[in-house]
Amino acid sequence: MRITSTSCICPVLVCLCFVQRCYGAAHHGSIKVTRNQTKHVEGDTEVHHRPKRGWVWNQFFVLEEHMGPDPQYVGKLHSNSDKGDGSVKYILTGEGAGTIFIIDDTTGDIHSTKSLDREQKTHYVLHAQAIDRRTNKPLEPESEFIIKVQDINDNAPKFTDGPYIVTVPEMSEMGTSVLQVTATDADDPTYGNSARVVYSILQGQPYFSVDPKTGVIRTALHNMDREAREHYSVVIQAKDMAGQVGGLSGSTTVNITLTDVNDNPPRFPQKHYQLYVPESAQVGSAVGKIKANDADTGSNADMKYTIINGDGSGVFSISTDKETREGILSLKKPLNYEKKKSYTLNIEGANTHLDFRFSHLGPFKDVTMLKVIVGDVDEPPLFTMPSYVMEVYENAKIGTPVGTVTAHDPDAANSLVRYFIDHNTEEDRYFTIDASTGTIKTAKIFDREETPWYNITVAASEIDNPGLVSHVPVGVRILDVNDNPPELARDYDVVVCENTKPGQVIQTITATDKDNSANGARFHFSLDEGLSLNPNFTLRNNEDNTASILTRRRRYSRTTQDIYYLPVLISDGGVPPLSSSSTLTIRVCACERDGRVRTCHAEAFLSSAGLSTGALIAILLCIVILLAIVVLFITLRRSKKEPLIISEEDVRENVVTYDDEGGGEEDTEAFDITALRNPSAAEELKYRRDVRPEVKPLSRHHPSSSLDSIDVQEFIKQRLAEADLDPSVPPYDSLQTYAYEGHRSETGSISSLDSATTHSDQDYNYLGDWGPEFKKLAELYGEIEPERTT
């Protein structure tokens, strides 16, 4: 098959077409190949030939943006088998076949029916086939070929990022790079100059220039001054076709701003200034402003003002307002027209941020002279002191002088001054003042312990001009006199242990005095001299405003006396000295060996019996359990059913059943066995082992003759006979037990509790060292005097 293209429009394509046609004519219009595969990527062509009848391949081109009325001719397909009789049918398939590209199936001519855009699609891959129209059998193998869209210059360059905003420092050197702009062209950069862009500047000369190839914008002048012009609008054009006539172009705007540098020193508009300040101006207040101009902006215009010399440098100070960049003149000391009427100041304003590249434009500071005129003002009276402190004794009579304030007119007129107290608070009503002399006196009697200090305000005004008033604070301290006796610092809870030794300190007491230390700090403690010598306690003055309470006995007993009262006399060191009497209450308590209090008062009996709180709780718990068992037993007995009794009408047998087998040997309810006990063992004749008896018991070695004469065996027989004959006794056996064990031992008792009440000479204090098991014995036998524990 021969594929003929007539769209060779450029010289290269014309040459290719000419070579191809000459090559085909040399072979009588056909090339024998078995298959012709064509792969084309951006102009690359690969052709395979084999010695067999086949397709004649050719490259097809079609111009983009074709606007003609007729379809654009692309090329022609022709098979060597085609004799021109119409028996060969040509078929076209692939991308755009039948829609964009159509083929005449008889002649093989290919046309493009639509306008193509290379920027949307650069080429199309199609397949051609020749078949026998009668048999529909292929005459040639299917072949692939490419139709390439040929580019034309139909796209102008575009700046995708514009417009641009950029800055460059002022005073920059010529040729300083500002910005690089880039334009893009959608045309084919590999074909002709359609996509070759050249940059040029349309607006912004002679200040800036642009590199035609790279698009870099640079400064074109030396020392561009921001203060002369700050903003520039530069228009850059990009043109394709390498800038030739007929090329397409696009433009963008670059807004360039010159940034500030410190190239301008500050300057005062005037070399001399004058300022009026009244003498009544308050210290620390702003009295005037001054400003130096600087053409720079931002931190380059920051400056600092300084008073470099002048006779008013110690009276005035200057600071800088960072917002307005003004110098604020303030007053450091009060002005006095009568002493000095004017001041001269030399003020300097200097930049704080310097750029040494521009030091040749300096110096970056300026100096001006400021004259301050002091204005005369009628001033209020002036007190000789800024404040006063006075003193007066408490209990002083009304009208007692406290002190005097003095004020004078500072003006040349020297007018007379009158004084008065501002009655703004209640404290101001406690004093009066002489309007002419300024003497302050008391208006009431003061109590230092109630209010030790008073603050009042005294005012002074000129008689000729009462509207001018000045004030001064006056503090009045109330001095102390010794008018309060001392007393105990608190209510003391004093405890003495039963086993305390003589001379032991049981409490240290202190005292307080409402008077101050000058009249009441040195306390002296003693016992009341009007009473007799206390045999139980004594007092020791420690000479450090404290006193110690000491014991005078070896032991104390709660059962004998549990509370003692000790009067204490306290006197202070004032002039004249004052004294008072207080009574200490001392409680007697049982203590551990280490001095800890174990129990006092009502707990004494339980404590002496050796029962602790835990033991008492255990006893009570046992009692509750026993009561619960008794109640449960009684409830079960009452709830037990009555035994079944055979009806009285049944005469065959009457059997009465008793569910009681007798109480056994523990049943003691049948008889009162108290009377059967040995009279010598009766409860009323027993003595408590934990209490020493007040009367001497009967000697166990010599029992009473009346008790020995009783025949117990005969007594028991009589009681047994009475029980047998008593019709009211239960019908069951009862075994009675008696606690009589015979006569006591002939050797007698070894206990000392029943012995004579007089003590032996033996010392039982060693029992306290045997441990807690012998604690109670140590308490019972360690006494000096016989005492009975309740």
C-alpha cells in the first residue's frame, strides 16, 4: 500500500516527501513488506521492511486551528493491489477515526473535518486496512500510523503570578536585584520560535531595568531616595517569536516600594525655645514638650532626648514619648519664683539606631536651647515640717497641750495664717487647736489600752485669701502610765500526780499586763503572805517573768482530797507598782510512771480496782450476752407444746407424763441453802481484800466459841426431815450442795490486810520497779500515811 501525504509545508517535509516519492517510483510505485509498524513519539520514526507485498508508510501532518470552509486534506492510502476498479475498500480505525478524520473507502483520501488544537492533543494514533470489497478479506495486514498536529503561534505568553509587590532598600547600589518574573507560553517550544519569550520594560524607566532573557528586574539608578519618592509601578512585557514582528505578547505590573534606612539625622525646627511654667507646678508633672524632626520612619526615626547642660538640669528632667517621638519635660524639684525666676536648658535629640554606611551624612543628632520662665503664683501657707508627731500621756486632763504646728506665707506679702482641724473623721474631734498659735490640746481623756495612736489633719490658710489652704498630717502617740495590774496569762489546768515526789515542778505560769513594757514587764510572783504556810505546794519566782509551782509532799490521794486551791500574788515593775491575786486550781490524778495522766475524779474507783476501759467494756459485753441467753431460754420454755394427755373418758389407761427429770446437783432453788452454810463463811463477815479494814477483824487463830459449839450434822438432819415432810416441795429428787469446808487452817492467814492497822517499818517502794503486774500493790503499800481508797 502506498500512503501519500500532500501536507508537506515546510522545507524539511518537502524534502522528505520528495525522497519518498522518488523511492516509490524507483520500485514501480510499491514496496514489498509483510507488515509496516510505525511508532512515532514527538518526531521519532522507526520503520521495519520485509520482502513481502505490504503498506507504503508515510508521516502525516495536519495544521492546528484550520479555519477553511472545506475539510483539511491530510493524506492518501493506496494499496498495490488496487487496480483502480474499485474492488479495494480502505478502512480507518483508531483515535478520531470517523469523527475527526474520515477516509474515502474507494480512493483512500484522508481529510480532517474539525479544527484541532495542539495544546489539547499533539498527535493521534490510527490504523489502516485494505480489504477486498467482494470477499471482505484483507489484502494487506493492518498498519498503524500517526497523524501529528502541527503547531502554529496561537498562544501569547502569560505571567501566572502577577501582579507583583516587592520592596528594595533605598540608597541601594545600581544593579541591585529586585525580582525575577517568569512568563509561560503554551506553544511547542521544540518547533520554531512560537514559545521563545523575550522580556522588556514598558514602564518604570529610568529607575529600573529587566534582563530580556531571564526576566530579572534590577535598579537602574544610584542612591534612590525614599524621602524623594517611595512607590514605583513597573510594567514588564513578555513577547514570543523571540521578539520579532508578529509575535504575541503579555504583560504584568510590578509594584516596587523603597524601604527606609537611617540616612537622615534629626533636626530641631528652631535653635531657641521659650517655655512658661508657674511656680505652683507639681513635682513630677509634665510642664512642656519639644520635638526634633526626622525624615526617616520606623525605628530609624527613634531618638532620645537629653539635657546636656544648663542651670536647670537638676530641677528638670526630660523623657521620650515612643509614640509621638516628643521630648517630655518634667519637674524634678518645686519651683519658687521668689528664689529663681528662669532657667536655661540645652537639649539634645539623637537617633538611637545608627547605620554606619551613612555616617558620612551625620552627625545624627541636633541641639537646641530651651529657656524656662517661672511664673509667680499666690501660694498657700507652707508648714515648717512635712508631718508632725506629738505625744501625750493617757489619763491627762482635758485641755492638756499636745504640741504646736507652724506655717507661714511663702509669698512676698507674708500674710497672717490661721489654723484649724479638718473634722473629717471621729479622731479629729478628740483635739482642739488655737487658730492663731497652732497649739493642739486634748478634748477628752485618753486610754492607751483602748487607742494608742491618733492621726489628725491640720489645715492652714491665709487670712487675706482663705481659699488657699495647705494641710499637714499630725500623729499623736498616747503614752502609757501604769494603770493596769498584771494577771495570769491564761486559765491554767494544773494536775498533780498521786505518786509525785516532793520538790517536783508541776506547772510553770506566766502573766500579762495591758500596760507596755516600760510599766508592766517585770513581774514578781509569790504566795499570799496573809495565809499560813501551805503544806502541800510552794511557789518559786524564776526572775524571768515566770514562776514554777512545786510539790511539798511525797504522795497525794484523790480519795482524801482531789482538788487544791493555791492563791498566787502577781506584781509588776511599774511606778507605782500594781499587783493582783489569782487562784490556781490543782487537780489530783492517777498517772503512769512516765508522768502521763491516767484518770481523775469519778474514774478513781475503777482505776484503783485495776479495771481499764477495755476491761469494763468486756464485762458489760459478757453481761449482755448472759441476759440474751436467759431471755432466749425462757422464750423456748414458754413456746414448748403441752404434752398429749389421754382423754378422761378413756378408762383403759391414765398415764400422766412429766417432762422434768429434776434439776440435778446444780438445782438450788428447792431450798434456801444460805442458812445451811457455815456461819463463819457468811458474806457479812467477809472483808474486802482490796480495802484496808477500819476495824480489827476476828483472829482466824481463835475462832469464836459460839461458832464452834454448833453441830452442823444435826442441823442438816433436821433440815432434811423438814423437807421430806413439806407437801409443797417438788415431786422430784433434789441434791443440795453446801459450801462448808470445815474449820479454817490452824496456821492462820499470811495476808497482812487483816492484821493490825499500824504499818511496819518495811519500805514497799521497790514494788514499783517490778512491772505493771505489781502496780496496784505499789499504790496500796507505797503510802506514807494510811489512806483508804474509795
